[in-house]
Amino acid sequence: MPGQIQEAARSVDVVHETDVLVVGSGPGGLSAALAASRAGARTTLLDRYGCFGGNMTQVGVESIGWYRHEQTVEADGIGRELEDRAAAMGAANPESQSLSQGIDGERFKWVADVLVEEAGITPFLHRLAVQPIVEDGAIRGVITESKSGREAILAKRVVDATGDADMAARAGAVVHKTPREEMLAASVMFSMSGVNKRKFLDAVKADPQTYRDWAGNAEWDIETTGKEDELFSPFLRKPFKRAVEAGLIPENLITFAGTWGTVTDQGDLTYLNLIHLSEIDGTSADDLTRGEIEGRQQAMFAIKALRAYMPGCEDAKLRNFGMTIGIRDTRKIDALYNLTGEDVREQGRFEDTIGIFPEFIDGYGILILPTTGRYYQVPYRSLVPKGVGNLIVAGRSIGGDKVSHASTRNMMCCTVSGQGAGVAAAISLQTDQPFDRLDVPGVQAELRRQGVRLN
Ligand SMILES: Cc1cc2nc3c(=O)[nH]c(=O)nc-3n(C[C@H](O)[C@H](O)[C@H](O)COP(=O)(O)OP(=O)(O)OC[C@H]3O[C@@H](n4cnc5c(N)ncnc54)[C@H](O)[C@@H]3O)c2cc1C
């Protein structure tokens, strides 16, 4: 580091005051804002980019319910509403491996706008929250940077739904990260257009892949319960293997493998989750820079291989890259209760449940699909960080260990923690109680009223 400079102190205009400020608008934040507003709080939803939706719209992660099978028990609530609303507004397509809808990430930008407007939420786009305003150990709002310069937004309660616990970490809450070399891989996501749907699906049917086929190199060697092994998976590896063998793409890209999400009548092949970049810490701008550039280069090689060796893709071309590299794994808060692998594997039950999630684990070498009706409860305490007042966390940075993260990071579970956090923020205000001494039965009553299944 070539030295340090001192930044001059300056006054910042307060541009807005609100009851509940939600920072970040992914499945966690969008759900939190809708829930807080529906529970009666004046709510503001802030995001660094020009659209709401987080990974769904910015990265192109479209498969919100790909785990769903006949026996799957769902939390209902806002997560299911997002999926159903997307389908009703023509922003979804049947997902290839499950009884769910794949969100159309582009159209969902508009769906999210409509939901935010209908709920009477104040929208703040294009603002990066850079610093929490902390007084007497409690967060009072955030400072943002944008084309308008530096601005302050004051709030009585703040929901950190940045995915990276940016506000919690900078406010002094205890957070932790998985060591870089063990972090879940980052991915540059892309979609293709010009795919011959019939030819493509015929080829998939002629050589159907299952979750067992994921095994084959270190990253994709997975633990299952056995019941997953025979199920169909929209998995692609063979075209890349052939391309390496033929010398069409570099040998080190033998790592290419992964899934596709939907293929439309118009020939769009979406959610191409094929590029996996290790040792990218999403809280390091240097790592993000490296990942974006390397990931795009790899995606272009992947397209070359698909055009050569995947029937139906002969004339296909890149449709789009995600607006940003996809990050799976950064900071988690040290919460009042940190979920454990045992909780998510063995149907954890908690008196302070704010919702349920089916037994679905995907990450760190484990794939367990909810085909048996088993589920666990998400405890309220896993959203509450230690050491900072007025702050609650939603989405993938809630408290837990690696294996629990492999479950709670999934988008539908992020909507569960999001809805719980939003309702908790509203109830905390109405009852004038801090998050760490909140009337949880009151939160549960409002969640039930909003259609959430708690047990
Ligand atoms: C490539 C990839 C594939 C995946 N596949 C699946 C899948 O198939 N199914 C599934 O369920 N899950 C999948 N996941 C996981 C899932 O997408 C995420 O864990 C989930 O989206 C996390 O939700 P979130 O709301 O916590 O955060 P995000 O969706 O990351 O949303 C965070 C939001 O906060 C905003 N933000 C961040 N920092 C700031 C700041 N400082 N100021 C203002 N705004 C900020 C961001 O712009 C974003 O809108 C995948 C993830 C990746 C990366």
C-alpha cells in the first residue's frame, strides 16, 4: 500500500428521514422492505445499482425455487409471492429441474418496481451505502455516495441486507468470513440467445444428466443422502470436456461445469452457471476486478465450446453477462444465535421461529434436496447482530456456520429472513423495544397475518 492520506471532515446534507431503512434489495432486502411497509412502518429501500432484486436481477440468478419437489414444505410468505407475481406478470418461465418457476431476471426488474410502488416504499436507487451513522452504540442511518455526492439518510431502524453485512461490519458488529481459500466460488453468469430449443432439449433428453453426474472433479464432488443421485439435473460438462480434448479451449478450463435454468421458445438459454472462480473475496475490490475480467474471458470460451459441442447451440451467441460478478460467500454476523449444520440437517426447532425452510442444502460439497417433507425453523435471534443497536440483518449474512450458510443463503430462505427482519423492525418501532429484547410473539403474529408459515 503506497501510504495513507487524511480525508478532510465535512458536513453532509440529510436528504431523507424514515422509520425503517433497508440497505440492499436482493431477496432479503426486497422482502424486508415489503414486510416492514405492510406492517405499517414508513419504509425506504436503498440499492447501489439502478434496479431492485439483488442477485435475481443484477447477477441473473433466476432459480428461486429449483429445490421444489412434490414433498417440499414451503415457508409461503413473500418468497412465494415473488415467484407467483413474476409468473403472473410474464416474468418467469418453467424451471427445468423442479416444480418451480425460473424468474426472468430482466423482466423482474420491472416486477420489483411495481411491488415497491404498490407497497408505498420510498425507492432510493444508485446509492452506495458507505458508512453507518452510529451514536451511543446504535445505528441512526447511513451515509451514501452517488452521482449526487455524499448524502445522509436517517432511520429509526436499519436492516442490513447488503449480502456482505457492509453496514453491520462498519458499525462495529462482530462479523466473520470463511477463509478465502475455502470460500464458495464466485461466478460470472451469462445467458445466450439464438438457441434452437427443440434440438437443445432433444439432446438433453437423449443423454439426461443427474445429480450423480456432478461428481468428477474436486469442486463438484458432493455428499448427498443418496435420494438425489437419480434425479434429473440440467447439468453440463460433456461439451466442455470435448472442447478441451479437441484443443478448442485451454486445458485449465476443464473446470467448466454447471447448470442452465430455462430455455425459452424465443431461443434464450438463461442462468448459465458454468464459471466458478475460487479465492475471490467479494469484499475486496481487487478480487472483484480480477474475477470479472477472468470470468468474462472464461464465459467466452464456454460459449465457443457450447457452439461446437452442444446440439442446438450452433448459432447461439452471448445474450448478456450479469450486471456484476456473482458472490456467494462473504461476511456473516455473529448473531444472538448462530445456526449450525446440525440445525439445518436435523430439522432444528426454535421457539422464536420467524419462518421455515425445507431441508435444502447446497454448498461446501453438500447437496440435499427436500424430497421428504423435512424442514427446519429459522430463529429470530440469527438475524440480530451483537453490539450495535437498531440494526438487524437479512439475507445471506445472517448468523451461522458454513453448512447452515449452504442452506440459508438460498434465495427463498433469504426471503424468510428478510420478511422476518422487516416485520421485526416495524414491531420494534411500534413497541419501542430494542431488537435484542423484542416481543417475538408479536413478530410471529404479524408474520402469520402476512401469510408466513412458522411451523
Ligand atoms: C452465481 C450464483 C448462483 C446462485 N444460484 C442460486 C440458485 O440457483 N438458487 C438460489 O436460491 N440461490 C442461488 N445463489 C445464492 C443467492 O443468489 C444469494 O445467496 C442470495 O441472492 C442472497 O440474497 P441477499 O438478499 O442476501 O443478497 P443479494 O441478492 O446479493 O442482494 C444484495 C443487494 O444489496 C445491494 N448492496 C450491496 N452492498 C450495498 C451497499 N453498500 N449499498 C447499497 N446497496 C448495496 C446489492 O446491489 C444487492 O441488490 C446463487 C448465487 C450466485 C452468486
